Amino acid sequence: MPQPSTASPEPSDDAAPEGGATITPYRDGPLIVRGDFRLVDQDGAEIDPGRGTIALCRCGKSGIKPFCDGSHKRAGFSAPSAPSRPRPAAQLRQED
Ligand code: FES
């Protein structure tokens, strides 16, 4: 009987670092990223996060994108923490 491989798959560039990260959308605020993560631009170049826990802008008003600089408060940005409705793909799965 064939035995399952014990070799770990090679990590890809898209793979989450071991231990992973937690991303929390804060109500009316940024995305807080905690844990073991890499921050890269769309070309794969490393972005120095400068600290272990970071806030990523999701309001579009920050002057230091991709990081939050608090501008969401002055802009009156409003968004829930949890999704207000399922994503379209999730709706399709429910209909199966
Ligand atoms: S979420 Fe804070 S500046 Fe955009």
C-alpha cells in the first residue's frame, strides 16, 4: 500500500508564512494585520512594515498608503467589521 508523503510542499511566493497572520477589519477603520506576515507590492517587492502589527488603509484617504494614518476619522469613513452580506461566490455555493 502506498504511504503518504511526509515531505512538505515547497512554499510558493503567495504562501502565508508559517504561523500565518490574522487580518481584522476594524469598524469604520483600517485592516489590522497581526502575526507572521510579509507585506509586498504588486510586483513582489518587500514593503518594510516597520513593526509587527500594522494598520492598512481601506478608506483610500491615507497619505501613507498602504498604511493607515488616521485620515479615515476626518473623512467620516464608515464600514462594518463583519461582512454586511455574503460575497457573490458564497451565494452561488449556497445555491448548489
Ligand atoms: S483606514 Fe485609516 S486612513 Fe484609511
